[in-house]
Amino acid sequence: MVAIYDYRLPSPALREYVRQFQIVGCEFPRSMTVLPVKSYWPRAENCLSFFPKDPEKVEYGFDGKLVASTRSRLYGQHSIVTNRHVGRDFMVFQVQFQPGALFRLTGIPSNELTNTFLDAEQVFSTEIRLVNERLSYANHYTEMIKIVESFLLHLIKKAKKVEQPIDKVSRYILQNPSTASLDWLADQACLCQRQFYRQFVQREGVSPKLYARIARFENAMKLKNAQPSKDWLSVAIDLGYYDYQHLVRDFKEFTNLTPNAFFLQDGQSPERAFGVVET
């Protein structure tokens, strides 16, 4: 079995728009008849993903309906778990945007992409078809970085919207999901509460409160993965939950499972077969 699991920063020219690249590859042997499924928990992110090898199929929640992914896709903020059924020779090159950046690049209201994805070729047409072709012929994933960065620089030159104070506020929430009141956040964005709520949903896809809950939930999963012996009550207290039951309510809303049940589910993810843990 072969695996790639690489997080890296983009070049400095892209960092206003791109948080990081996540490059994951899993090549499973033919003797492995049942491939593992990645239970992808909700994260505070909007992304552009490329699939240069075998595609994946996506199940929203646990409804049993598999949706085939396209060669490249845009997807917005998710508030429910998605089960990713990978191919035998699988790779995803994921561009994780800064808060508000996908809206700025495309002009598409992010709430239209909430809990769904869009074929990127419908948005970027022939430009991204060429990118997809070049990625499929790349000899190594490090070659893909240059291809994707060149495309992103091209997009930035044609950006539809400029940065606003609310985008900086969104980044603050991402980094501090448990600390600030909505009144203070709206004030920092130079907006009244109604305008702040409306513009936040347009740029991030969900309400500020839900976005902060998802960011904190993401931190809870990563903390538990980094320290598996840490009990869930300690995880909850460390991350600003009122108590254990407060954490449980978020798990049940976002994954339909209890913390322990979802942690066991996450333990079956493809990267675990290669000894890799997402932290």
C-alpha cells in the first residue's frame, strides 16, 4: 500500500486567498476487496478539490445514496458529515480557501453551496479542464502544486469581489470560535447585526453562530486524534463547551452519532490503514 498525506502552505502571493493545500493519496492493493470509507466531519472551510486519479463517491450523512464526484469540484460549508468512498488509486488535491475567498473569486453566494458541491468546470469552463488534464499526467504530486498555483493566480487576477472587514472577522472566528460575542463581531465588521448576519451567510454559507460551532467541533476532533487517551469531558472543557452534553449535542447534530461512536467510525478512515492520523 502507498500513501501520501501532505499539508502545506501556498506561495506567499496566494495566502490572502488560500489557507493551505491538503494532498491525500491512497493506493490500495488488488487483494483488498473492500476499501475503507472516510467519514469526513464538518469543518469550517470552502474548498476547490481536484481528483487526478480514481474519483470518489460522496454520501451525505448516512442516507445510503452515493453521488459521483466530478474531476474537480467546488464545495461550500458543510454542517453534516459526508462519507467519502474512495477509489483504489485515489488522490485528492484540495485547496482550502481563506474565509470569504471563494465568494470573492467567483461571486457565487456561498449559501448556494452549503452542504453540496458543484462541478468546477461549470464555473471555470475550459480553463479548469486544462488544469484537470495536466494534473492527470503529472508524474508526482509536487508537480501538481505548480499547476494549481498557476491556475489560482489566474483566478485572483480576475477576482469578482474585494476583501471586506467581515472577511477578517471570519478569520478571527475560525481561530477563536469560543471567545467573541456576535455584537462585538458585528462591530468589528463595521456592520449592524442584521447586515453582519446577511453578509456572513453570503460569504461563508452559514450563520456566524453555526460557523463558530463547526470550527470548534473541528478542533475537538483534531484534539482527540492528537491525544486519543484524553477523555471527551476534558476535550469539551479545553475547547470552551459548557459540559460534556454540550459537546454531545454538536456531535449528534453534525454526525448523527455520539462522540465515541463517531471516533470509532473515523478510526476506519483510509489514512488509518497507513498509520496516519488527522490532527
